[in-house]
Amino acid sequence: MATKAKQTRIEKAATNVLGMATKANNFALSTTEKVFDTSFNMAHKSLDLTSKVVKKGLDITATQQDLMFDVLNGVKKRIIKN
């Protein structure tokens, strides 16, 4: 009789532990999923911003390069005249 009561207590404790472990696991999984989603969205936004910045930088570089070639052509024309 005593062993049956002990076994029932052990089974209840094991069930409780299993229930708590399941809750903890579900919490960890949902938290990890939220963190991943947030990180992924932030990385996507950062990539979009970086893309825009690089595009603007390339546009500025192209403008500066055109200006430099215009100046060099002007210098070339002056040298040829002399």
C-alpha cells in the first residue's frame, strides 16, 4: 500500500515536471521566434537603408566623375590652344 502511494506521488511529480518543462519549452520557442522575427525585420530594414545609401553614393560619385572629366577636357583644350 505504501509503495502504491509512493508510486502515485512519483507519477504526479513526474507529470508536474513534464508539464512545467513543456511550458518552459513553449515559452522558449515562442520567445526565440519573436526575437528571430524582430532581428530578421531589422536586418531587412538595414539592408534597404544600406542599398539606398550606396545608390546615393554612386550617384554622387558619378556626378563628381563627370565634373572631373569636364574640367580635364577644359584643361586639354587650353593646352592644345597653346
